[in-house]
Amino acid sequence: MALFLQRLVDGLSSGSVYALIALGLVIIYRGTGHLNFAQGEMALFSAYVVYQMGEWGLPIGFALMIGLAVGFVIGAVAEVGLVRPVSKKSPFAVFIVTIGLFQLLNWLAGAIWGDQVLPNSGVGSEQQQYPSLFPDAPEDFVKVFGAAIRYQSIGVFGLTMVITGLLFLLFNKTKFGLAMRAVASNTESAKLVGIRVNTVLMVSWGLAAAIGTIGGVVFAGINNSVSLGLMFTVFIYGSAAATLGGFDSPGGAVIAGLMIGVIEGMAAGYIGFIGQEMKLAVAFIVILVVLMVKPSGLFGTAKVERV
Amino acid sequence: MKSLFTIKDGSAAHWALRLLAAAIVVAIMLWIPTKGSNGLVTSATEALTLMSAAMALNLILGYTGQISIGHSAFYGTGAYVTAILVSKYEWSPWLTFPVAFVIAFVVGVLVSFPASRIKGVYLALVTLALALVFPNLLRWPKLESLTGGGPGLPNSDSALDTTGFDIGRREGQMRNFEIFGWDPFGDLRGQGAIPFYYWIAAGIAIIVYIVIRGVVKSRAGRSLIAVRDNETAAAVMGVNLVATKAFAFGISAGLCALPGSVTAIRLGSMSPDVATLTILGSLTFLIVMVIGGAGSLWGPVIGAALYVIVTDRTGNWADEEAIPGLLRPFFGWSKIPPGTGIFAVTLIALMFVAPRGLVGVWKQYSPRIVRVVPRPAGLAAATKPVLAAVDTNTTPEGESE
């Protein structure tokens, strides 16, 4: 029982990270219909920025704000400067640009901060660990039915729920959210009724990258370190969540992200056949099966294909 | 648009041009292992394996239009098939090539079935997941008896004598490469094993090129291009989508396994950490192919040569002192070699200026010097003004100066 609860909580906490990455993917997909392969690396870069802020002695809240701003700018600039001009050419060009962005951001992070795992006191890090949003000392946990539930896990899950709630309010209760939904449902008509589609798309990408930033910072916090390969697998889990939830459903992305976190944790823990090495196969199989059987995902709207 | 020379397809001048191009390629290929330094030969070997893999990827991405970032898995399949057969079952490395091809072919066909339902970037997502799962599969304890798990298949000294896996690295160790007692590479031992690997890689690159050229120029190749350009239209014209994709994926995966086998032979050991077996390998193949030119036969060749030249030159640039003075302000701040960054920027920039890569640029501007007028397709077409038709087709867009 304790073990089950432990795995459930751990699954929910990593699932929260997947949900945040998936949310970013979904917001971009709803806006421009693109799959942003650089989502993980955008998050990685701003996670490094937050690390640097911590290095300069800024409190975590302030560091996170700067990280969010950097993430937002990266996303917005990527949309305006790169994706928008290229999307007129072909979907393939957009795909290549997102892959190029993936490589560029990963390299840039490596060029600035080096390719070792940080914080690393050996290479002059001031900090002992990655700036954590939540109390993360070894004794920071509560015991529930024998399972040690870390404050960090509770915090990560809670934060994801808060962000989801805020997004819900943004989408449903604000004028800008209405504009975003209008663009998602029909860009041409949205233009005709006077919505500034370009601004909406720019903000969508910025918002997606900023949400990704939180995912990256939280994941680096769970890992207690940040390194160049940090987001590779997280991106796959995130895309699995977006696929399962439906690429145009933010709520679906969050639910699916949490589901995948839990399934993955349980599968690795209880099914010896899978083990820790093949955890990623869970994500792979989810993507494959959903795309084969129900491409619109659990909560997405089915796409009508015209010939 | 004016061109200096206009020659007809199939004329003597055209053949002379073709022979000249072939002679240059042959001369370069012979010059490298005979006159080049060992470092150059090693780089050329890397370029040859890389271009074979990129050519294989080109068949599926450039010609069939199916986005794959999972080719490192096929590459790795080839590498591991060779490594396992040679080190555990003491096969001759020669015989592992066809086996690697067949196994990767089957894997490719299996991947093609979801691909016939999943389209565009979603397929990219699936193949990306495949590329990330593959190294974990190699580490999987259930397969450890075969793959050696995390450490992989090491090149331990005890295995040397019995398996001959460390082929040609020392004198008298090449017996596994003898064909009925005749060692075709005997004369190359002068410079040690390095040119030997070069020739294996070159042979594989030539085979891959010939197969892909054969496929692309045949009926099958035209149906691939039809699928790329418009899937629905292709199906209406009578192209069997499932069979065509299965064929393309199978051949592409099989061919991609061959350079993997070469790498296994060259390194003499294999582990899941070898970079070309991970997602980085897939991205490298993609970069090589797109920079050279997707959907062209020579694109991957040029892309691979360029890639290896740049990464070799900039490989030690993490050390600021190694950067040539003029470039130091640009790259001096970087803590890692700038190769990846340079290629990322190039990749993005190419999508703006030349989506068809360097070969595309060449095709756009080479008619200014030499224009080859295609032969008319039939008698009826011959009466039409062929030249005028070609002019309108090949005149590039931004052609105002």
C-alpha cells in the first residue's frame, strides 16, 4: 500500500512535468497547427537561465520570473522571426525549422554553460543544488500511510493544477482567450471579425514556451540538476501526453500527462518485464497506439480530412 | 536566361561531361587513401558512412516524403547485428552485411505499417520516439545476453583471437576477410588498417548509391515520388500506398543498416552510447541530407563531405586558442565546439533561401554555364519548341539581375 501510494505520488509529480510540456505543445498546435519539436529545448534553455540567476544569488521566485520572460521572448521571436515566414512555404520547412531550433537552443545552452551536469561544485558552481521552487531538504516530507510524500511532489502537482486553472480562466473568461479560441477554430473568420491573428499567434508561442519553462525548471528541480540531455525524454513523454489527450485539448493534455506519469511509474515498478530501462517504451507505445486507433486523442476533436 | 553552353542530353558532349564528373569523383576517392594522411582517411571514412545513411534517409524523406527521425535505430540495428554475429557467433564480417540488411529491412517494413496511417509530423513524432527508445532497448536487461546491456559489446583482448572482430587492426588479423583464401585487401596493408576501413565504407556507399539510383529511376521510384507529391492522387492513379511505403521503408532501413555495420567493424566494439545510435545520429543524418539537398541523388554526398569537414575543423574550438584569429571573436565564448550551432543556423537559413539544399542551388544556377536540353519524350513532343518549354520550367524565381 505504502509502495503503491509512493509510486502514485511520484508518477503524479513527473506527470505534472509532462502535462506542462504537453500544454505548451497543445497551445502552439491550436494556434498555428504546428508540432513544435523545439518545445523541450526552449524549456531547457530557460531552465539554464534560472540556474544562472540562482548562481547570481537571486531568490528563486525572482529567478523564475526572469526565466519565464526569457522563455516567452524565445517563443515569440521563434514564431515571428522563423516559423511564420517559413510556414508559407511548406509544412516540411516548418518541421526543419523547429528541428533547427532544437539543435540551436541545445547548442546555445551548451556553448554558454558547458556540457557538464550543473550545478557542479567542481566547475565553480556556487549552488549545491538546482534552485528549487519547493522545500527540498532530505527531511521535507510527510508520511501518509507509510509513504514518504515529499513537499516537492505536492508542490509540483499543485503548481500544475494552478497553471491549468489560470489557463482555463484565460481561455474562457478573458477577451484575449476568446480571441485565441477564435483563431484556433478558424483563422480566416477570426481575421475577418477584426482579431489581430498575428499578435495572438505570437503570444500563443510565447505563452507555450513560458509554460514549458515552468516544466523545465520543475523537472530540473526534481532532478536536482540540469544538463543538455535533460529534456529529450521529457519531450517524448510530453508529446505522448498531447497525443493521448488530443492535440487541440489543453484539459486533455493535463489529464493525459498525469495519466502517463502514473502509468509509466506503475509499469516500471510493477511489471518487471519493463523495468526502468524500458519506461520510455510506454510513451512510445502510447503515441503509436493513439495515432493508429484514435488520432484525435481522448479529448480532441476529430479532424475531417478533405481530398 | 542565357547559358554559355547548350548541349543535348545523350550527345557526345554530354557524355564527355559525365565522364569528366565521374573521373573527378574516382580521382578523389583514389587520392584520399593513397596520398592522404591517416587523419584525412579516417574523416573520409566517417563521411562515407554518414553519406550512406543520409542517402538511405533521403529515399524515405526526400523521395517518398515520409518524415523519419528514427533512422539511427536502423543504423544501430545494422551495427548491432554485425557486432553480435561477429563477436558472439564468430561469423565472418562479410557475411553480416546481408543479414544486417535483411533484418533492418524487416524492421523497416514493420515501421511502415503505422506509417501508412500516421502522416506528416506525427510520423516524425513516432520515429523520434523510436530513436529515443532504441538505445534503451539495447540496455534492456531482457536482451542483455544478446546486446551486452549498457556496456555493450566491448573489444576485449580475449575476444580478439577467437572472433576476429578487431579486423585488420594488427598484422595477420585479417583472416576473416579472406574470400576462399584470397585476401582482396592484402595490398592495402601498407598503411595499416585505416585505408582498409575506408574501402569498406566506400564500397558500401557505392552500393547504397547504386541501389537508390536504381530505385529512384525505376517505376517504383516514380510511384514513391507520386506518394510524396500527392498521396491521394497517387492512390487514384493506381499506386498501392501500403505496399509502396513498405517497400520504401524496407529498402531505406536496410540500406541504412549497412553503414551501421561498417561502423561496428571500424570501431571494433559497440555500445548504446555510440552517438550515431542515439537521437543525435538521426538529427545528423537529417542535417546532412537537408543541407546537401533532399530529394537529390548527390545531396547527401555533398552534405556529408561538408558536415565532416566543418565538424573536423571546429572539433577543438572549445579551446579558444585553437580558433583561427579572425573567427575568435565569433566563437571564442562557446564552451563546446560550435559545429552543431553552425549547422543549426545553416539549416534554418536554408529553409528561407534554398529549401532544396546546396544541390538545389547548383541546379538553379548551373544552367548559366552549361545547360543540358532533355531529350523529347516522344515523337509528338519533338515537334514542339522544347527549349522554350525548358526555359519557363527552370527559370528560378529571384532571377532579376
